[in-house]
Amino acid sequence: MAKKITNRSEDYSQWYLDVVKEAKLADHSPVRGCMIIRPNGFSLWENMKRALDQMFKETGHENAYFPLFIPKSFLSKEAQHVEGFAKECAVVTHSRLRSIDGGVEVDPESRLDEELIVRPTSETIIWDAYRDWIQSYRDLPILINQWANVVRWEMRTRLFLRTMEFLWQEGHTAHATKSEAVEEAEKMLQVYKTFAEEYMAMPVKTGVKTASERFAGAVDTYCIEALMQDGKALQAGTSHFLGQNFAKAFDVRFQDRDGEHKLVWATSWGVSTRLVGGLIMTHSDDNGLVIPPKLAPVQVVIVPIWRSDDEQQEVMEYATPIVQELKEAGVSVKLDDRDNYKPGWKFAEHEVQGIPIRIAVGPRDVKNGNLEIARRDTLEKEIVTRSGIADRITGLLETIQQELFQRAKERMDNQTRNVDSYEEFKKEIERGGFIYAHWDGTDETESRIKEETKATIRCISDEFDQPGTCMVSGKPSRRRVLFARSY
RNA sequence: CGGGAUGUAGCGCAGUCCGGUAGCGCACCACGUUCGGGACGUGGGGGUCGCAGGUUCAAAUCCUGUCAUCCCGACCA
């Protein structure tokens, strides 16, 4: 088989790019830093959306949609928020073009009175609306999610992981009490963790961000952090407790039971197409993409094999009912009956596209009442009997889902360790992975570690609660925190 | 935004140093043989060489600018 994908160990960046390209997930667009999501990539994202959306509905949320454009004045109402996003905004300044010999130019006459910002996130425009929606405690809580695209003018981009425009969901909730808002932020973090682990088969660490890594405008940022195969961490989702910051900035108050007018408490939370990048980097191998069954747009592909027309007819008659049988069992199945490709070519294509299970059916199988089943994750092949195929496949899909998670979990656990001295830390961080170490809680120590080792505190973990001494300053530390180099 | 590399057919590349009117592999089209791990033969179609200037009788090739991509930094809820 012609090798089309770079070895992971040789050049991880190139490997990642090869996997994305060969699986036809996405391409670079003509616009710097943006991407074209191809049907294969988009259906993967749609499956993620569907599962997440269901989970949001089950936790009482509704979908809505707010404008793409945010007036500049809105963005600047919350001081920390605007400071965090000011350096990465796409700004609309004019409304039309005019003809100029053979081409067009921006019409200077059309300059806008107030510039519009293409949303980098929607807190401001949503809280401006919430002001009018909320008067009484009876109007609360508001539990809204929106599926949208946002733009952040990044300096350096990477397909799926960091693009200038990306697709995401952003939840924005409003609550009467602090404890209710905190509970919401924590609840949504758990939703993300469940989704990452049960659907993406991607194990994650959870915790809160340090002040320096916090979302601009948040009081607390909760996050899920995953570990990629090259030992770097990926921030896979965040959930923010926003306190009353946005309520203050947009003057959103409600009259409580006690008659008092009070500021509303807020949360926001989001995951993006970055998750697709995380999924790719968690499971894929040197033969290309590997998709966990629960999210695979096509879970099973059937490849019929024939030589003559007679064989074709015979094989197709044998294979076609299997499609129906699997569909009835709730399996997403495709019969690859294209006659312009040879079986070997199809095998390679399905492999590089990450389809979890392949069933091959040839004259030999028809004669013996068999099927050949091949697993994408392990590349193992097995001859099985035709009867009872639906049960076998549904069972195998479940097994693959579990094993993908187990393997990823073991990998993460093997790359997670405690370190007590800064010398050891410097050495260990070179090997990648997660490191739990003691930190004195100061910005100075945190930024010194970042400068000297390129490692950041991914989160203040809830896995540890034992005090100790900071590995850098020797000052007291309340608990170990999670360090890693990250994307 | 700094350092490095690259940009030539849908994809991957050679040609650039030393200027002379564009080539290879894959893919695509036709026909035939093939078909259980990316088939083969024969014939065929497709490119103003990223873009814009300049030098020259002549530019993919030299010069200037510009745009984009990749890698390393800086930056990054």
C-alpha cells in the first residue's frame, strides 16, 4: 500500500495535516487562516452537534440566534472583556464598494458612523438583549444556547485547532442567584466531560483556570483539557461563571421576591470545531483517521468483491439484505458498490477516512455463508458467519467505542505524573504529558514557569487536595495543579 | 509581527543556479484486459508557471513589491 501519511513520530504537524487532507475533512480557504470544511468533516461536526444539542435540551436549554455584527460600543462596555478581545477583532468600517476603472474599491462615502465588530463571542450582544427580557425573578433563569460562527483574528492558525473563523455553540444563561449560576457553570462542564468521554472517547481532565488563563470577563473559567498523542494538551471546552460583570456592564437587573432590584448572575460556555481536531489527534494513526463509532457518519461500509457479471449479481444479492438488516439495528451503513474502483482501493480509502468497520463480501463468502469483518482501530480482520451479523456488528461497534476510550485513557494516565522539584519538572516537561506539581498561586511564578519551560497551568485540578510546597518558590501550596505544554 | 522554507495542470513534484516559448507521476476521458489490500496496456484532454510591476529581442527562470501556505518564535476564552 502506498504510504500517504507521514509517521506521527517523525513529524507530528505534518502527520496531522496529512490525516485531515487524506480523510477529506477540510482544506485551507483562499482567505488566510480560514478553512473549508468538506462534507466528511462537516458530517462529523454535525454528529457532534446533534449529540451535544440533545444534552443541552435535556438540561433545560433552548436554542436561539443573535446577530453576527456587534456595535463597537457594546464590546467596550465590559472592561476586561474588551481588553481580552481587542487585539483579535475583524472590524467592518464600510458598507459598499464602487467601480473604479476595471475594478472596485471601498467607497469612502460609505464609512459607518459606528464600526461593527464581527463577533468573537456573543456575551455583549446577548446581554444587551437580556436587559429587555428580564424584569422579575419570574423571568429567570434564562437558559439559551446558540450555534454560530465566530471570528478571532489569530496570528497563527491550524486546521480545526485554531482558525480565524470557527463554528461553535455558546450557551448564555442568566440566574437570580450566585449559587444557581455557579451550579450551572459546573453542570455544563460535566456535560462537556461526558460528551468528550462517552461520544468522542477522549478522556479529559477538569478544573478551573488560573487568573491569567481565565476568559476575559469571567470570575471563574472551568475547563476540560485533553491530551494529544504528541503529549501536548488541548483545551477542549470551557464553562464560565461570569458573576455579575455583564449584568453590571449592560445594566441587567431584576426585582426579587423581597422587592429589591438586583443584578443578574451569568454563565457562558462553549465548545467549537476544535473538538474535531481533538478527536483526530486522539485516535488517528499512521494509516489515517480513526473515528469513534458513536460519532462516525458511516459506521460500517460493505465492500462487495466480484470478477464477472455473474459474480457481481450473486455477491450483490448476498450483500444487499445485510444493509437493510444493519439499518434496522440502528447502524449507519454504506454499501460501496462503485464499479470504477477495485476492492483494494476502496479498503485503503475507507481506512484513511476512519470508518470503524468494514465488511468485505466476495464469491468465497457467498459460497461459505461468511463475511469478512475488519476493524479500523486495530486493523484486525476476522471471518464470521452471515447469520446474526446485526448483533455482532452492534456489539463490535460498542466494543470499539469502549476500547478507543480505554486506550486513550491509558495513554493519558501513562503520561500523567507528579513532580516535586523544578529541576525534575524542566526535564519531565520535555517528555510531554500532564504534570501535577505544587504552585504557590502567584502570577509571578506561573509566568516564570511559562517563560522558562513553555508549560502552562492547564487547570487547578479537583483531583488533588493535599497541600505542599511550591516547586519553584518553596512557598506553601494548597494543592497540586495540572501543567502541560499546550496547543 | 520576526526568522526559515515553499507557491508550476485537480493532487504531488521536476525545471529556476546558467533566460530561448513547459515536463513527470497520480487523478481525469476512451477502448481492452483486470478485480480478496491503493491494477495494467494503448490512445487522449487539461497549465497566461500565486499576483503586480521592472530588466531583456526573449522571463517559470533575473530584480522589486505583494499575497498565500507550512515550520519555528511572539500571540492565542
